[in-house]
Amino acid sequence: MKDAQKPDHVSLTTLIGRLREGRYVIPDFQREFEWKPWDIRELMRSIFLDYYIGSLLLWKGKAETFEALACEPVYGYQSTGDPSHIVLDGQQRLTAMYYAFFAPEVAAPSRQNRFLFFLRVDQFMEEAHDDTFVYDWSRRGERLLANEEAQFAEHKFPLAVMGQDGWGLPNWAQGYEQHWREKQAQATEDGDENASRQAGHHADNARAFGEHLKELTDQYQIAYIELDRDLALDKVCDIFTQINSRGIRLDVFDLINALLKPKGLQLKHLWRKAAPVLDFVETERMNVYILQVMSILRQGYCSPKYLYYLLPGQERKVREPDGSLRSEKLVPDVADFEKRWQHAVEALRRAIDLLRHPQEFGAISSRYLPYVSILPVFAALQASARALPASRQLDAGRKIRHWYWASVFVNRYSGSVESTSARDYLDVKDWFESDDNEPALIAEFKERFRRLDLRRETKRGTSVYNGIFNLLVLRGARDWMTGAAPPQFDDLDDHHIVPKSWGKGHTLETSIDSILNRTPLSANTNRNVIREQLPNAYLPELIQENGEEAVRATLESHFISPAALDILLRDPFTPSDYEAFLAERQRTLQEAIEDLLVKERLGLEPRLRELDAQVESVELGLREFIAETLEDDATRLPSHIAQKIDPRLEAAAKRNAALDAGRYQTLRGRLEFADLRELQHTIANKSLWPLFQGRFQTKDALSQRFDQLAELRNGLRHSRSVSEITRKDGEVAILWFQKILQHAA
């Protein structure tokens, strides 16, 4: 295996020599040299005091990599040079050393003047290190740099001497010592004992300083890791994007931009055009999100390594099922790259429009978006759904919606998201193809939502907090005073139902900010009408003016139940009443999450939502009736039905290790995995029909009612479009089954 990295050390003398020769070059994707003069001074202090300054990451280069990465010399280097290494990490340190040790005639970054760096030898030898290292941008500094005698007299060693070739450094040290020996001799001749003694002290210091310089240049070591010149560029890119330099994560967008420049494409120009379209979301990573959408749609992955394969003409190795490798180009040319870029921008724009829509996902303000990091995979899934045949798009949209809300309420995108995004994209696309491919996340959501402690969701901006706020908007939470639909983002307040000041007065600071005590109102209603009043003060006024029924309906649109309203009206209103209100609203919100998200009734209008609940009730009743009739004996289930249920059970067990295997050995448990038609075929089975015939009369009647119920159910669950005839036929079937099941009970 090729030695991809070689840890090593280099002496300060050798490093300075390589800087002089222009061996180190900076790739275009690196940020500019931006250290301030005091940053450079502190680096010099570390070097001269023999402190560790960190390791460098260098890539041994060759002509094609220098060209591909549009490499340039370090800041201030003004010769052609002889490049040998690309600096991946350590640019600021290496450039600071060049600037201090070679004093190029260029202004310091973000400055109008050239800065010169000096070491005060007398302070250094006295170990007064805080006063040792200085810099100068004035004409006096320029004059001092040109006058060695002045340097010796003022004990100021120009760090630019370090960069001189040949004997410059030892000559300066000898000259400095000689200067003070001569001063000592002159003072002795003049009979000035004090001056002679002081000059001698400086001369001794000069000798010691010269020895320190020699030791420093020969023995001070800088650690570095050198990547092999033949290491593949995609691997280097992957390594590069994991590096942090002074707390700033290196951006893959800048890397891709640099790699595209030699191909005649200015990615930054494309981003400038796209940015205004995507400005709803406040994130510095939106330009990277576009690349991630491109990558997900093209290859199903979006980590930095895979973004590299988006480069026009770049080959990717693909392993075939037989183990052989083949090469493919994901993006053949620049024109194709630009086309995919525009497609990704449009996908993100559509995704943002969906997320902020008050009837779609309810994030009407960017500050209430549960996750920004979910955008790339959400946009890619929406784009994939639009590419499906028209007859399948609504069902795919339903599944995306279910996956999205499950992700929000299990905090799925709160950490590292690149691998999660890729996995979710592939899983949900498989789900598009078959209901049997339901992602494990969905089962996890169904299990965990009831354990949510909404009382603890106090921090605005968390996914659960924002998710519930979005549900309030989707529910059509009307303004308490005006009765208007949910306010728009520029007129939206996050209202405390019980005032925050009251909570502080009763030492309830934590729960008073809980989402259980928050709801969206217009800014005017919140700040100018309700203000800091308790509900038992402002709600009676509302009831008197608008009627109790209207007020109850308005509050129910905020998931405040009639029971919760009665609690809020209590006078006096005590901390125990407040706790009772929180408990009731927790119950109401959890029921809403189950009804709207787990049972997927969010997209239905209220009338159809009620019908869906009735269909579910009939299904549950039929399962229970069959189990009782067959004495909960799973062996009596028709074999062709059991063969369909078994794979679903196995898949569920793989997705959820905590699944109660014992329960699903019973008929009741197994019937949970039977669909509506399988319930029908169980009842109508030739050997079992005599047990059911007394209740269902004839097989023809049974088939007709199941057909009506199934058509309604499919319309509700999949197409979300139910005709008047389908609805009425379904209602008749529901009544028929309800009557039979009622008599059976």
C-alpha cells in the first residue's frame, strides 16, 4: 500500500531556506493571509522561546496539481520560485514567518504600510519576554532596518536578518558583539569604569545571543506531515475538508471553486446569482447545500469526498457486483455541471417555499425552521418525487412529509448530518417504490413521540420547539383578538400564554418558557393588548365580546382544549393551576402529534380527517373481531395471508430491536401487520367463512362494503383526493361495519 503520509520534522534553517526558494505554495481555495501584526509577533515569540507552534500539512506537488489547484506563492513572495509543496494546513504560520523573516516590501494584510519586526536583545537576555518582540510601520523602522550601527546601539535585532542567505545571520551577531567590545575598550581608555562595565555586559549578551541564534536555527524543529505526490486528489480533498485552522472550518465550496477555475467556470459567480433566491434561510453553508443537492441527486451521497466527483470529467471508481472495478464520469462537461447546479438551486428554492408555506410545513419565519441542515436531503427528495409519474407523486409527497416530521421529533438532524442525509435519501426513495420499505425512522417516531417531555422543550430554536410552533401555524392558529389567520413572519410574536413575569415571581423560570406555554400571535395583540396580564384577566373580556363558543374555537386552533381553557380562567390562578394547564396542554399536543403526524392526517381537511379516524376505528374493530372469533390462535390464519405478514414482521424486527416478539406470535399481534384486504380475505376464507357468515350475511355484501371502505381509505391515505361519490359510499360502508361490530361486542 502506498505510503500516503509521512510525519517528519524540519529545522528552522531549512524551513527558512525553503521559504526563500519559494518551495511552499498556497492553493486558491485557501483563505487569504489575514493575520494581524500582533499575531505575527506572538508566533515569533513562540519560536524564539522554543515553544511548539503546531504541525504543518503539506502535499508534495507536481505540475498538474499546482495547475489544478491554481497555486500561488505565499503572501509577499515576488519571485518565480521553485514550488515543491502545497500547503493544506499552516498557511498563516508559514506566511507569517516569511513576512517577518524576509520583510517583503508589501503592506501587511488590511494595512496601508509595511510592518517590520524586531527583537530587543537586552530585554530578551533579561527574560523580559513581554517587552522583547516589537513591530514598526513607521519611517523610523525603515531607517533602522537600513542602519546596522543603529540596530546595535538600540539592541534591536531585525528579524529580517533571519531570512538573509549565506553569512548574514552570524555576521550580524559578530558585528553586534564587536560593536559593544569597541564601546567597552573606548570606555576603559576614557577611564569610565561604569560605561566600560555596562558595555562589557552588552558584549557578553551579544555573544550569548549569537549562540542562541545558532542553536535556534539548527535545532528548533517544525513538525509536518507530507502527503505523497501521487495521492489521489479526491483523497486529498477529503483530508483537507476535515482540517480546522484557528477554529475556522475549511470550506469545500472554496475547494470546488478553485478546481473549477482551470476549466473556465467561476462557481462563485454562479453562487452570487443564486444567493438572493435562497436568502430566506440564514446560513453560511447554503452554497455548499447546492453542491450537496447536486451530489445526492446524482450519486446518493453528499460528504465532501463525493462532492469532488461533481467536477466535470472527473472519474469515479465503481465496484461491480462481481468485484471488478469500472470508471465512470458523473458530470461529463462544464455545461452539464451548470445544468445540474441550476436544477439544485431550483430544488432548494421549491423546498424553502414548501417549508415556509403556512399550509404545507408552517415555518413561516426562518427562525422557526426546525433544521437548516435538513435542507439538502429534503430538497433532493422533493425533486425526486416530482420526477415520478403523476399518479405516484402525491403518495411520495405523503411519505416525505412523514419522514420530515419524524426527523424533527426524534432530533435526527441535530448532529453530523452528511451520512444521515445520504441514508435517508436512499431509504425514502426505496419507500417510494413500496410501502413495505418503510424506513426504521418511522417506527422509531411512532414509539418515541409519547415520551417527549414538552415541558423541557424550553429553548427556542430546538427542533421539537420549532416543530410544534410549525404545527400551530399549520393548524391555522388564529389571532386571539382579531380572529385572523396565523400572522406572517414580519408580524409574528412568540407569546407566553401565562406571562413570563408571573412565572419569575413564582420561581417557574424554566417551565414558563416551555413550548407548552407559548403560541403564535400577532405582535400588536401580544404587546399592546395582552401585555403582562394573566389569562383570567384577558380571556373573560374576549368571551364577553365574542362569545364563549368563538373563543373556545380560537383557542382550540392553538391546541388549547376546553379543559385547558377552564383552568386558565380560574381565579385566583395559582402555581398548581399552572401545572395543571401544562399537563393538559402536553396531553393535547401529544394527541395532535399522533393524529396529524403519526396517523398522517395533517394534509386532510377536517371533514376527511374525521372520516380517516372512523376508517381506522373500523380496521381496529375488525382485527379484534377476527382475533376473538378465531380464539387468538395464529395457526388458524390462512397460509397465504400468513406468508404476506411474515416478511413484514421480520422487517419490523430488524428496524426495531425492542419489538416484543412474544406479542407477534399471537393472532392479535400478527393482524396488526395485515392490511384491509387481508382482513377481508381472512373472513371470506372458505374454511373460516362459516364462523363469520352469521354476522356478514353474504360474501357479495362483504366484498361490496370492503370495496367501498378500501376506496375511501386509499383516497385518504394516498391520493389525498376523495370524490363525493367515494366519500358517501365510504360513509355507508363505515356505518355497515360499525353496526356489525357493535352487535359483535
